[in-house]
Amino acid sequence: MGSLLSSEVGWSWAFWAYSLRRHPAPMAAIRSNLAWFSGPESGTLAMCSPEEAALLRLEEVFSATLSRINSFVLQPLLEAEPSDPWGRECLQLLQQLHRSSQQLWEVTEESLHSLQERLRHPDSISLESLLLLHSADRVLQVHLEYIESYTSCVAVQAFQKAVKRRSEYWQGQRKALQQFLSGMSSEGSVGTALVQALRQPLTHHVQQCVLLLLSLRDTVGESHPTRELLVHTVTIFGNLQSFMRQELDQAMATQALWHTLSSRQRDVLCTPAHRLLQDSQDIPVTVTPLRAERVLLFDDALVLLQGHSVHTFDLKLVWVEPGQDRCMFHLLTPEEEFSLCSKDPQGQVAWQWKVTQAVCQTLRRKKDFPVLGAGLEPSEPPTCRCGAYTFRAEGRFSQATYEGEWYGGRPHGKGTLKWPDGRNHVGDFCQGLEHGFGIRLVPQASEDKFDCYKCHWREGSMCGYGICEYSTSEVYKGYFQEGLRHGFGVLESTPQTPQPCRYTGHWERGQRSGYGVQDDGDRGERYIGMWQADQRHGPGVVVTQAGVCYQGTFQADKMVGPGILLCEDDSLYEGTFTRDLTFVGKGKVTFPNGFTLEGSFGSGAGRGLHTQGVLDTAALPPDPGSTRKRQLGLGVFPVESRWQGVYGPFQDFVQAGCPGDLQEALLGFHVQSSRELRKSQEYLCCERTHPEDHAGRMEDILEELLQHRAPEALQQCLRKALSNSLHPLGKLLRTLMLTFQATYSGIGANKHLQGLAQEEVKQHAQELWAAYRGLLQVALQCKGQAPEEDQDAEARDLQVHRLMLPLVLPSFYSELFTLYLLLHEREDSLYSQGIANLSLFPDTKLLEFLDVQKHLWPLKDLMLTTNQPPGDRLPHFTRYSLVRDACFLSATECLQKMIQLPRCSTTVDPREKLEVLERTYGEIEATVSRMLGQEHKLPMDDLLPLLIYVVSRAQIQHLGAEIHLIRDMMAPIHTGGLYDFLLTALESCYEHIQKEDMRLHRLPSRWNSREPW
Amino acid sequence: MMAIRELKVCLLGDTGVGKSSIVCRFVQDHFDHNISPTIGASFMTKTVPCGNELHKFLIWDTAGQERFHSLAPMYYRGSAAAVIVYDITKQDSFHTLKKWVKELKEHGPENIVMAIAGNKCDLSDIREVPLKDAKEYAESIGAVVVETSAKNAINVEELFQGISRQIPPLDPHENGNNGTIKLKPTSQAGRRCC
């Protein structure tokens, strides 16, 4: 290096002398400046140091040199008119060099000017006005640009090529060049001469600058105001020198490299930006398991050469990992992993350091300054990076471009994957695979349509909850496993499609399988039952728009064997029939009046239904409810397993300890409105409400449960959880509501399904309680506390009925109560007639008609108590009685609260209704006791007539449906107990009011008939 | 551990024979550890020991008037036992009793224990139903029979003891075969609602 420098110095002085000869005018100026400077008599000049003057001279010479280089070298180089693309690229590089040179000249002129000003007015212009000092960074920048342009030209041998193109011209200039390029051998090519001509003045100039600035620094005192600036500038120029040296070396090495490569390899690799940093021919390394004869490290890529093939790895996506021994290290890239092995540890260190630093530099997108890896933090490249890569290897990702976050050679974090066929995936990745939330678009045959999957992914396939919108405008919302519909899900076509269809139920490996409900809009039918391989298979119930429903066994989508068919007129057919509900073959019809018709049925074109059979009219009329209230599906779809696909994911989630990262896979993702669902993938991916933001993190949810375990707080806590669709319990309830509506609303509002529905509601309450208990156990476990003891069946039943059922019943109430209304329609209508008739009776007449013993009539009492003092509740009672001829008003009003509960009008809690009933009995007894002036315990002989009186006056609509719903939802523990008794008493009143004499008897003169048994 | 077994018992019999008086006497005579809610004299409970079990009687009164007869099945469904009461001073009431027995045999719960109570034995002066008739009848149907006086607290305890003895011991394999029998540890009885 030393010899090279000295030769350059020699050269530059020759050039300097040459330029002075050619430019007498500036020479004169310098002389005059020197004269000023040397004159000891000038007081002002004493303020300028000789170093400043020397700098001025240096800048003058450099500026002149640059303009000469411009006209002698750069301008002629640009005159070439290339025909090939490569030549054009070279020309562009030369043009860039020209521009950089121009800038360098300009900044030199500016510097020169600032020096001149300073020397002219040293007293008024301070040292820091020098451009070199106050704008050192700008000066540096211009130098760096020049160096970059120059080294780019060198690296691709742009000069040699340009010279070759105009070789005759340059041969003619050879003499002229040689004339002022000292040290240039006559054998050297013109190209080499040009390379030197464009470098030597700069290196010399920088070197001299450093020297002069150093001595200037030493001249000014420690306390000089510009000392700091000077030190800075010295450092910068020092660094610039090192940088320049490194860059020139790299460019020369790169230029030299091309000669050692085959032309094919050269064509691939030779670009102006490439700089060779390391070559396995200098420090040998071998590659395993890939094969490579030679390894080249460029500043932006690692290249393996094998034969003619060139394997390039973008350094942005290269990860360096230490090897097992000291002679090797590993490299991870998106599609390849390989090791570099050197002969000795020194070689390994050199290579690993170079590769690591080159990766760092690439990721910083800026050349390290002053030299590669110089003191910049961090010295290790980050493991997480952003980058783009197009996969080449065969496989799912073949030809796809991934853009996003990487970790250790694999897509990891958020990213976008785009395939050339238009498929694209935006979402979370993990270890190179789609994992977490992701949205995939899959274009379909018609141009602007595509399937859109918004799902959770696990190790590259859909898993967990997702929403898929198909180009056919079908939508699937439900669970996936291994990319297929699996578990619970709803597939729905838009109502506009010609054959609207909706399936709500279980799936297995992409096919309907297990329990499911399907609406066939076309036929106006709903199938409720078992599926297998996308076909109706196993026991099933069909309800139709017309109100007919049947139960049978299906095989391969068709009903086989005999079934039960219930007609709208409550007649029952047991036998075989077709899908069009035509009786075919052996069967038996039971008419509502008890008549039966047994025989074989058939139908023919135009003949209608014909049968040969026996009509039995002798059979006793059956229990009126037997066909009318016949329930379908009971026993064939065990309630515990009916919606296992809904409960299952929650059970699994709890079993796994409620991991936060699976929360979204379980609950689905949430957006504020459905409009957001239609927004762009990227938007949805980033802007969807993360469950953690909204419902709180899983830990918070669990903590909340732990905090509220006392009965009162627990109820509040559960209420809140169940009403929040982002809470696991709330989400579970919502999904169950969905299944309930899918089964029992619309066509499903059929009285023969009441049995299925009511057991389902109770099961749901039980499962929700189990889900709560599961979450609680996990919460306790997280806190390191002992889990709660398992509840025995009775304690669990009590909690389910007392706590959970009242909380969840409102969610199912509308569908469920409709079924009860339908089931008890006939009784309720008789009862309505009864209370309507009884309402015509005045109080005394009614008491008499109902055979209430006279001594219990509160009317007597009324007259006695009208003079009682105010404040007692009786005057209030009396006032009503006077205006409205009503007694037992308090009891009547109390009973009415059964359907209009005071606290909350929407409450449907059966327990609260039973409490209302209990208070009603209390009111009756209180009224009687008050009237008799002593506590009176009513035996049933007295109570029942009074109760009938109160019930008839309370005029509660649909009392039968109410009573049966309350009874079905009552905790089994109450069976035989007080509430059971209260409800039975109420039911017996209800039954009694339906009786003919209650409905039809018109204001009798006196009840005296004792009907015979 | 003593197990509580709930037994639903329904009271049948003509109006005025003293159905609820017997029960009132039964329930009030002994201190009951559980504060049992009642509905007047219509629904009462009482727990008595029986062997190594506790029998908790859930006693349901019924209206004796003939026109409410058709409502009775709602009350006696699921009963472990029925107490059918007649008035020894009223032959008619004994006649009604026979009709109840017949109905229970036909429509009542299987294996229902029947107990016949001839009430008002304090008024044996004006007796119309001889004890012998009642005993013979009871024997013919396999029922418990006692003459009681609710007024003088005669044989009321014995009536229910008789029922307790007739209740078949709990078969663990056939738990709750008549719907009302439940087993629970006594320690839990206190926090139950009824």
C-alpha cells in the first residue's frame, strides 16, 4: 500500500505542475496570496495560519485538476454511443460519475471560495466559516457519492469497455495522457490509465487535506472555539481515507473476479452494485450439504458456484448460526440450510465475521462507515427481519412471494403470501407456515369472484373457528380442522339463490356428519337428525311448512322402513310412506277420536289414496294427549351428545388450560360491524378487534371468575359473562342460541318438538355450568391454588337450576315458550273460555258458585273493617272492593305478577315465578286470617276453591303453557316438595277451570247439584 | 351416615273427615329440626327416624269435595304412600275410602303404600264403622290401618310409623323407582330450601 501511495503522490505532483503550466491566471492569484501571507508587516495576515494558506493552494489545484479531468477524460468517455444494453448501462454509470465529479468540483470551488474570503478578511471572518469545517458532512457526502460512482465503474470495467469502443481515439490520446501521467508504464492499457487518472487526484487531495487539517488542529489552542469542529473534520477526513481505501480495494477485487468466472456466471453476477467481500479462493471453505466449487461473498449476496450454475442468496434473508465445531458455521435461508466449513478456525472466524457483517450492512441499507463492521450497533444481525422472497422449490409455496416478517430463515410473524395464480394469504405465520389468524383469497373461474377464508390456521392449514365466503355466495361459519370443515358449523346460502339452503350442525373432514339441522327452502322442509358423508343417515325427524312432521330412519339420504307421521289434524300414521307423504304399504292410522285404520295402503295415478284394511271404531278414546302431544325425536338423539361439536371446542380449550393464543381460534375474531368484514384483507387482519383488546385477556377473564365466587357476586359475574359475546361463556351461549333457533324457529315451531327443545335447554344450562366450573378450575390452577372439589350430581343440579338456568333461559325463551303455547293450545283455549265465563260473575256469586264456605268469604269482613284507621292495608283493600266489587285482590294481583314480574319485565326465571306463587298463597291465607281475626291454616278442602277463585280473577293468559314450562324447568330436587305442591295446586285450578260447568254455567241461582261419581 | 329419604305422602278422603287435622297433629307434636315451610294445612313436612334412615314425609293434602275428585291424580302421582282417611262416625266416608283405594290400585303409582286412618276415634259412641270392618278391609288390600284421634293425639305417630315400616328398604340399583325417593347425606339437609 505504501508504495502505491508514494507513486500516486509522485503522479499528482507531476499533474499539478502540468496544470500550473496550462492555467497561468490562477497561478498568479496564488502567488499574490502567498505574497500576502509571507509579508510579516501585515498585522491582519498574522491571524491566518500557514496551514490555511496551504489548504487554499490545495483546493485551487484540486479544482483545476477536476476541471481538466472533466474535459480530458470524462467528456470524451461520454461521447461513445453504445448499441448494446450493457454498453448503455456503462454509459449511465459514466454519466453518474460525471455528475458526481461535477458536484465534487462545485464543492471544491465553494471550499476554495470560503478560504479565499477568510484569507482576505481574516479579522472579520472566523475560522469556522470555512466550508471544510462548518459543512464537513456535506463535503464528505459528495466525496462518498463520487467514490460510489467511481467504484461502480471500476467494478464493471466501464472504462475499459468505453475505451475499447473508441479505441482509435484513445490511442491517439495516449501520448497526451502519458505526457502528464507520471509513473504510467508505456505498456499499460489506456483503460488502466483512465482508472488511475480518475482516482489519484482524489486520494492525493484527501491525504493532503488530512495532513493540513491535522497540523491546523495542532496550531489552534486547546481552548479555541473551532477546535471541536476541527477535530470533527479531521476525523471525517481520516475516516474518508479509510473508506476510500476499502472501497477501492473491493472494487479492484470485484473487477479482478470477473476474469476468473465463466461468461455465463459473469452475466448473472456482474452488476455495478456488487462488491466482492470474500472469495473461497482466498480463504477456502466447503459447503455442505449443498455442492459448491466456489463461494463468493458479495456485499448484498452470498453466491455458490457449481459448474455453470450460480446459486445466489440475498443477504437480507440469510441467518448465521454457529456450528458444532470451530471450523464451521451454519447459514439459514428461506429454502436452503447449509454449512460453511473451513480448514482452520481462523478461516471460519474470517468467513463468519465477514458474512455476519455483510448481513448487518445489508439490513442497515447503508454502507458501514468508515469500514465494514466498524463500531456500529448491533454487530449481530437481528433474528426477526422483514423481507420479500419468492419461493422456488416444489411445494405449496412454489412460485409464491412472501413479504413480511421472518425469523431464522422462515416466514414468522405477520406477512403476505401471493401466488402467481392470484391466490393470496394475509396473516400470521409461524415457523414458515400459516399459523394464527389469516385471510386467504382464492380466485375462482369467473374473473372477479373469489373464495374468501377468514380463519385460524395451524401449521399451514385451517384449524379452529373461521368464516368462509365462497364465490357461490355460500357462507360457512364454524370450525375447521386440517383445512376441512370439522366440528360444528353453519353453511348457508344467500336467500337470493334459487335453492336456498342452510345446514346447522356437525361436520367431519369436510362433510356433514353427526347431528345436524338442514333447511330445504325449496321444499319447505327441515330435517333434524343424523348425517353421514354429507347424506341424511340414521334417525331423523322432518318438519314441513304445512305442519306435518314425521320421524324415521334414513339411509343414503332416503327414508327407509316404517316411520311415524303426525298430521296437522292430530291423526297419527305408523308405517311406510314416501317423501311426498304418500302412504305406501302396511300401516296403521290412529285418528284423534281413537278410531284406528290398519291395513295396507297404496296410491296410483288419479286414484288417490286407497287402502285395504280394518277400521276399528270400538277402541276406547285414547288419552286426549296421546297423538296430539306425541313428541318426536326423544331418545333417538341423546341430549348429552346432540351438540357435542359446540361444547367440545370449549372443553378442549379448558382442558388445555385456556391458552391465550387459542382464544381467538375458539371464539372467532371480532369486528365492530359486518361492514368491516368486507374491507381489505390487510385492514381486517390488523384492525379486527383482537379478543385481548375487547373482552380482556384470558388471564383477566379467569381472574374475574376467581374474584366473584360468592353466590351473589357469582350471579352478577355469570350474567355479565354470558351477555358478552367475546367471553368464552357468552360465545358458547350465543352458539347454542344459534343452534336452538336453527332447530325450533320458523318451520321448527312445531309442538311435536317441544320435548326435544326443553331437554336441550336444560342440557345447555348444565354444559354452561360445566364450562364455568372448568374455567374456574383453570383459574385456580393458574394461581397455584387447589382446585375445587368435584360437585356431586345433586349439588351440581341445584346450581344449574338455581343459578345457570335462570340466566340462560331468556336466550331460548321465545322459541321454547312458543312450543309450549302450541302444545297446550287446546287446553289454554278451554281455560280461556272458563275464565271469560267466570269473569261475568260478581264476587259473591262466584264465591258461591265455587262452593267457598261462607265463613271464609272476605266480603263479610269488608263491611266490618270499613271503619278501620288509615295506615292499615285494609282500607286500601276496601276502597278497591267498593269500586270494583273485587275481593282477594291482593292475592289476585300477586298472582298476576307471575307473568308481569315487577323487578324486570323480561325475567322468565321459573324460580321467581314459583316464589310469586308462594306469596299468592300467603296472601290468601293472610286475607282469611285477617277476616277470622286469628291465624287460620287452610286445609286443601278450603284452599282449593279459594285458589280457583283467585286464578279465575287473575286471568293469566296461556296459563297451561306457563305451568308446564315452569314445571319442566324446575330443579328436580323440588319434586314432591313445596314448589311442586304449589305448582300442582295451580295446575289443578287450571284443569278445573277448563271443565264444562266452569265454561258454560250461566249465573246460577244456587249451586246445589252433587254430581254422581 | 344417616341418609334422609324424602317420601311424598298424599292425603285422601272425604271433606270433613279430618285429613289435615291428623297431619297437623303429627307435624306439631314433635320438634322438627328443619324449619319446614308449609302452605297452611295443605302442605306439611316432617322428618322421623326409621331404622338407619331418616324419613322426611312431604305431605300433600287434597280437596275432599267430590267435584274435585278428577284432580286427585295430579296430587297422588309420584307418591310413595297415601293416607286415606275416613270418619268412624260416617259410613259414607268409609265408602268413599274404598273408592279411593280402588282408584289408587288402578291408576296410582306402583307399589304405593296405603294407610287407612279411621279418624275421630274419640267419638266411638257414635261410631258407624266398626273397627273390625276396617281391619278386614285393610288386610284384604294389604294396607296399614289404625283408628286415630287428631283431637286427642291418639295413634297419629303410629300411623306414620306404620307407613315407614311398609316403605321398602332402599335398593341401590333401583334408586327412585317411584320418583320421590332420594338419598342425601344429612349434613347437607340444613342448606336445602325445602
